[in-house]
Amino acid sequence: MKDSEAPQSFALAVRFNQTENAGSHSWTEPDVPFHEWRLPDGTSWTLFFRHASGYRLRFPGLADFDISTDGLVVQGHPVPGSSDDTLQHLYLNQVLPLALSRQGKLVFHAGAVETPAGAIAFMGVSGRGKPHSPPASPGRAFAS
């Protein structure tokens, strides 16, 4: 493989600090998030805060993640008792895409399902159900 064909890599430093309570660490934040994602029942799923040094994503009852303005540093603050699997899911599916986008990387939100003729990809705006549509096809491999 020629150097020009080599896949590009990215740099990202991640730290997890266990705190007594997510939200209790020293980062000062506005009282009101600038954006919020809600579950279908109206429960808050993610709260987004902006600060001079970056962003905070709060997953109530699970963890806070602070992302530097340039997206190169992520610091996690899990709530005691949050499982490693949950933290990994939050990081890979929610936090990492934002950090990469802050680095100017193109991030897709998509799902795909295998068919006898190949694969079908579902891409679009967050919150429209793409990763949840492919599993509706029983017996087919899928990715999201």
C-alpha cells in the first residue's frame, strides 16, 4: 500500500474519573443545557452543555463526558455503579462521534442490513430510527 493510500488515523486522549456523582466535578456549566435529547416517553436521555473549554454531555444517572473544544480530549465521569458496558456504549455511540466531528472528521449516523443481493444502508439525521430499522428484518445480519 502506498503512503497516500494508507488509512488516516486520529488522535484522541480519553480519561475516566470516578466521582461521587456525575455533575459534582469542578467544571462550571450553565444551569440550562443548549440542547437535549429525550426518549419517546419524554425522559431526558442526553443534556448538552457548552463551556469555554468545550462541551459536556450528561447522561442522567449514568455519566458525564467532557469533550475539549478541539475534540482531542474526552474525560468521563461515571456515576458509581455504571457498568463498563454502558460506559463503552455511551462513549462509542454518543461521545466519540461528537469528538470526531469537533476534529473536522465526517461522521455518519447509519445502519445497514444484509440482503441476498448485497447490503442496504440507512443514513440520515439522528433520532429518525436508522439503527433500529435493520433489525426489523428477521434472519438478516445488520450493523448500526
